Amino acid sequence: MKISARKLVQLAVVAVVILAGLWLLRRPDQAEVIFPVRRDVVEVVVATGRLQAVRETQVGAESSGIVESLAVDEGALVRKGDLLGRLTAGETTARLAASRAALDVAQKNLHAEEAALEKYQQDLQRLQPLAAQKQVSVAEVERAAADVRVQSARVDA
């Protein structure tokens, strides 16, 4: 059995094609190499799973009230000092008005006490020369001096 040259060439071509195919299949896949770079993440990732915050902050208000409006959505990125929402000011406004009224009354009382102190000081100044001339008693001068001290304490309080 003699194999013709033509058959040998065909067998050789088939063998080369088979070997080339095997070589291509066994060759490792090409991989794209990306070097790490530090930067902010701005890509959106859609995935299922569970996220856990790096840092959680409790948020509170300096005064109590009912939340009137929210300025941010849940999960939004906020910074220190950002407006998160508004509280109703009804109770706070009423307390502020009452405090201002009390302050006004206290200021008027202070002016009245200062006027009384000035009167007691004038009385004492009038009595001292009269006491030196023996026209009024020492007890009256001492009473006037005590009135000045008492009224001065009221003004300072």
C-alpha cells in the first residue's frame, strides 16, 4: 500500500491545521492590565446586597417642634451646616414673645429701681449738710444711708 504524495501533503495540511487549532485553544487569554490609582469613586453600581455606612451620625435640633418640611432626601450626601429641614415655629415664637415681654418688664423695673436709688442718694446728700449743722438727727442720716445701700443692692440684683 503505497500512499501517494498528494495524500501525504493533504495529511500534513490537516495535521498542521489540527495542531494550530490545539495551540490556539491552549494559549492563555489576553488580560487587560489596569494599574490602581487613588481617586474619588463617581461610578454608579447597580447590585443587590447590603450596604453599611462608614460613619453614622445622629441628627437633632436645638429646639423641639413639628417637622414642617424636609430639604434633603433619605440617603443624600450632606455636609455640616446644611439645612436638613424646617420645624414649625409656633411654640418657639410664643416663647420668644413671652421672653421679650418679660425682658421689657424687667428693664422697666430696673429703670424704676435706678430712679428710686437716685432719689435716696439725693435725700442723703441733702441730709448730710443739715446733720453737720445739727438741724436733723444722726438717726435720720443713718436711715437715709441705709436706704441708699438697700436700693443699691436692689439695682445690682
